[in-house]
Amino acid sequence: MSRHGTVATLVFAFGLVLGAQTQAAEVHVHGDQCGYNSNYDVRVTPGGIDFNRSGAQPNEIFMHDGTLRVDGRPVAVSADDAGRLRSYEGDMRSLLPEMAGIAHEAVGIAFDALATVAATLGGSQHHRDALVRQLNQSRMEALRGLAGSINADHWSQQDFADAIEQPVTTASNQLASSLTRSVMWSLFTGRASELEARADTVDQSMEKEMKARSSRLEARAKAICPRLAELSDLQQQFQFRLANGQPLQLLTDNRDRKGKDSQSSAASDEVARR
């Protein structure tokens, strides 16, 4: 292989690493993909569901079996609203495990892709085995961290981003550095053609498999959207009001906001043209 060919292989290897890094990031497991968002962390216990946030009021909502407390104070609700609260609680209890499962699978896809690249392009067999072991250790640490913050009983959007993106990014950067050394080692030891052949192999196999797995996972994530819409509908049907006279809003419907923003932008453009 020429020096130009080795550089091309190195660039290709980096592309595989970056592609693996984005496998998890491309799978959205939050309502913003569906047009809904929430700035509350959610914690589920046998005794109820707690919605908590900082920096805004109300900052703590607790519901269980048709009852509601806001910032520690009980809220009187009608029999109809009690039924809606029970439905809301039941839907949240069933939704969180699915969201946690999607998050864990996203991490698995990303690390599987990285391990495939390492096992194929990581230099000598000894070095490749060492890279795979290191990635498997990083995967286990990432999954442990994810399980501690995103699970069937707890959901935090910020924890979700941190628990997935940070370990995958760190592992990707470490692998990219190792691949740089491996490619240069192959060049100077006359084994560049062997590396190029392995690169062709991983190009043909990994992309198809990772895209298929990511597509299936994306479909699971999108299947959450109708369930978020049902929660939003329940929220809009609540008849009670908070102490400030406002309705309870655990989910924000960004679709209306985007539409209003678009209309406002169009009106501003029209004024500017005049």
C-alpha cells in the first residue's frame, strides 16, 4: 500500500469510529423528537411518582392513586381528575422501562460498532484483543452508570445525555488515538496491505448491520410518541388548577410553539419587506 493509501485507510478508520460514536446520539429517546419535552426529572416508587425540577415553580409534583401534591401541599381534585391522575401514573410507570431499555440498547450499539472497528483495524492480534477488552470494560462501566441514573424507576433527560454521550465519546477518542498508532505501525512494518484488506471487510459488514440495528431502535423510540401524546391529552383534560391559577404542565407541546414561531417569523419577514 502506498503512503497515500495508508492515509486513506487512516481517514476511513476515523470515519468508522465517528460513525460508531454517533450510533447512540442519533437515537432520540425523549419527547422532543415527537414534539414534546419536559424539564422534570421523574422518579417512580411503589408509593407514587415524583416529578422534580429546579429553577422554576412548581418544583415538585407528586401523584399516587388519584391524589396530587404540589410542593408538598395537597391539591383538591374531582373524581374525574382523580381518574385521569391514575391513568397518568399508570402510563408513566409503563413508559419508563421502555425508555430505559432503548437507552441501554443505544449504548450497546455504539460500543459494538467500536469493538468491531478495534477488532478489525487495531494492529497486531495482541493489540486488537487488548483494545476489545478495554472497550468491553468501558461498555460495562457505561452501562453501570446508565443503570444508576436511567432505569425503570428514574428518568432524567440531562442524565440520559451525560450517561450515553460522555462514555461513548471518551471511548471513541481513545480508539481513534490507538488506530492512528496502528496504521502508522502497519505502514512502517510493511503490513499496510493487510490492514487495507481488513478495512474493506469492516466497511462491507459493519455499516449494514449498524444501520439495521439503529433503524430498529429508532422505530422503538418513535413508538413512544403516541404514548407521550396520550399523556399530553390527559394533562390538557385536568380541570384542577394550581395555586397560581395555572394548569399543571408536566409535558410541553413544542409543536404549537414551533408553529407560532414560524408564523411570527413569517409576519416579521412580511413587515421587513414592506
